[in-house]
Amino acid sequence: DSGVTQTPKHLITATGQRVTLRCSPRSGDLSVYWYQQSLDQGLQFLIQYYNGEERAKGNILERFSAQQFPDLHSELNLSSLELGDSALYFCASSGRSYGYTFGSGTRLTVV
Amino acid sequence: EDQVTQSPEALRLQEGESSSLNCSYTVSGLRGLFWYRQDPGKGPEFLFTLYSAGEEKEKERLKATLTKKESFLHITAPKPEDSATYLCAVQATTGANNLFFGTGTRLTVIP
């Protein structure tokens, strides 16, 4: 157990739908990062939150959004889903050190 | 723009056959270079962080080294349980402090 918890582990949904992925960071970590991993691509950085505020954006689509709550858990919202959004979505957290700890991911399948 | 290139894409080794994985990087300023191990369908597992050229770190059969342009992950006398995808990532001193990943080397160790 890495200490970073992601739910759900698997999600199957239809095109056009909206889903929410949840991440609880490791205890004490203020930063949360979201990454997408598709079969033919490496880990792509989506967005970072630090202590409730958006800190950095990567290749995140406008259909995707995220937030971090006062208890530091984070949610990634994916809307108007397309087949190409099928991927593994990982959350990572970091604290005072520069190392990242990843969760076990949510596998999203859009049918 | 930050770039990370890993080679080879895939590597098959006999048990006990030592080898090295390469990670070439281009970054405006290097804050850290990270190695992760990822098993299929799971989150990346942290292995090493290297901060400056000449630095080396070891863990069991793995040894990571860093120069100004590349990093090597040396695997000595690998075992079948070392089979995984090994990911390299850089963190820049400027801009967002997210990790920028390569696409990985898929290692298979045959008994």
C-alpha cells in the first residue's frame, strides 16, 4: 500500500457520459498530481493542486476538470466522454521531498 | 521543451544476464531524475532519485547513475521477478514541478 488511495479501481461507462475519479493523498502530502496513461503513450501530466489551489496544468482537455478539497482529497471530473478517453488515470502525491508516490490507478473504459 | 527518451523500448534477458537501460533527457534545468518500476495495471513504484551528475544509487540488483545528458539503470544478475516496465522521469527547476516521463523500457527476464 503506497498510502495514496484511488477509487474506483475500474469504471466502465458510455460515450457522452460524465465520471468522477477520487484520490486521497498520502498523509501529510499537500500536492496532488493527476496523470493519464494510454496504451500507446507514456504517463501524461494533466494537472496539479497544492493545498486546495490549482498549481499547474499540463495536457488536460477542456472537458476535464479537477479540484482539491479542504481535507486534501482530490477529484478528477471527466465529461462528454469519448472512446479515446479510455486509459489508466493515476493520482500521485508529494510532500517536502521531491519524490512522488503514486496510487494504484483507475482504469476507465468508455464503450 | 523537456524531453525524455528511453531505450530500448523492450528488452529480454536470461536470468542472470546483466544489462543496462538508458534514459536520455533534455531539460532547461534539472531538479531531479527519477526511476520508477511499473507492473502491468499497477501504479509506478518509486526506485531512485538522482540530483547531480556523477551521483549513483543502488538497491538490491539495481544501480542508477547520472550524467549531464543521460541516466543508466544497471541490472545485475536479474531474476524473473525483475520483469516490469522501468520508467524514467525528470523534474525541472523552472515552471511546474511535475514529473515529465519517458515511455519506458519493458523488461522481461526469462528463467
